[in-house]
Amino acid sequence: MTALVENRRGEIFADSTVIAKKFGMKHNKLISVVESVFLDYPDLRGSSNTPKTIENHFTEERDYRGQKYTAYMMNRAFFSLVAMRFTTKPAREWQRKFNGAFYQLESQLILAKANQKNLQWLEQRSQTKLLRKAEADVIQQFVDYATMQGSTHANHYYSLLTKATYRALGFIKFSQPNLRDTLNALQLSWLVTLESLVQASLRKYMNEGIQYKEVYKRVNSDINQFAMPLLFLEAH
């Protein structure tokens, strides 16, 4: 799944190509709206005489199937000025989702900075790295197990099992910062416990000689069953 926003240059931006796709329109249509925003707020574009008051956006030249185009990376304020000009129901729904994604990533960046100053958290984080390596070793055993049974893309199970674990715990992963650096002590404990479960389940089903695809399905089921009560506790 494509992230709605991303951390670039130490700030949070939304990509115009992603916005256009989610809003259900062609990219050039969205850019025409961006241009209308510049007409109404010329200070946002900036020039040698009137520099931008804030780093509200930047552009990137891209190529798609031989066609060159300009993509805009927009911060929350600039995105809001563009998004408010769309009144369709899908656009309104995605406006809320984009704003939620801005807030989520902002919160993660704040937590990541705070965690780096917490000595107790840093010690716990160091311990989880060793446990993560242990899980990776077992997943490698499963990759070899699946390959021996004919799988041609067994290496994908590293990311598949990691994503399944994060998803079950309700964690949202961005490219930056590292998701584990944004978790609090309790969430780290949950993650480590669930990763230990993944190890145990993989070993169990491989020892039983179960076909690799079925092993993956069962481990996924174990992950979700374990995480469900944790999410219920967090919600209450």
C-alpha cells in the first residue's frame, strides 16, 4: 500500500501523483488546481523578488513511460489549500484520510525524537534488536523450507510476515522514521511478544511438515488471534 504522506527533507509532504490517484482524477487536472492556488496566493510560489514565506512545497521532475511531468510535494497547509477546492464525496473522504496521515506521521516523528532521549527506552530498544535477529533467523529457515517445496519467491516472506505483524497491532509503517523507533515501551513489548509467537508458530508447523503456503496462512491466523485482545485493551 502506498503511503499517503512521507518524510522528506525533515518535513512531511504529500505527493501530487498520490493525491490525484486517491481523488480519482488525472494528474494534470490536479496540477491545474495547484496553479489556481498560486494565482490566488502568489506568495506561495515564491520568486527572486518575493521568496516563499514557508517551505510549503517543492517540485520534482519525473518520467512515466517516456512522458515527462512535474510532481508537487505539498506540506499540510498547501495540501489543504488545494484539497478544499474539490467538493466531490470521494475527494472529501480522502481529504480526511490525508490529514489523518499527516497527523500520524507528525506524531511518529515527535515520538522518535523523544525516545532517543529516554535511556530506559534505548536499553529496551537495544534488547529488541537481538530478539528481532532471532526471528529473522527462523524466517530464513522458513524461506529455505518453502524454497525446497518449490516456492520461487520465498524471500518475500520476510516482508509479508513483518507487515502482517505490524498490521495486526495497528501500527502504520512509513519509510521514515523507522517504525520501531516510534513505539512506546508497551508497544515494543507487544511487538517482541508477537514476533516470538511468529518464531514458535513457524517452528511448530515446519516440524509438522505442513506445506509452506498453509504454514503462512496458519501463522497469519495465530498473529491476528494473539493481537486482537491487545487492540481491545488499547481501545479501552
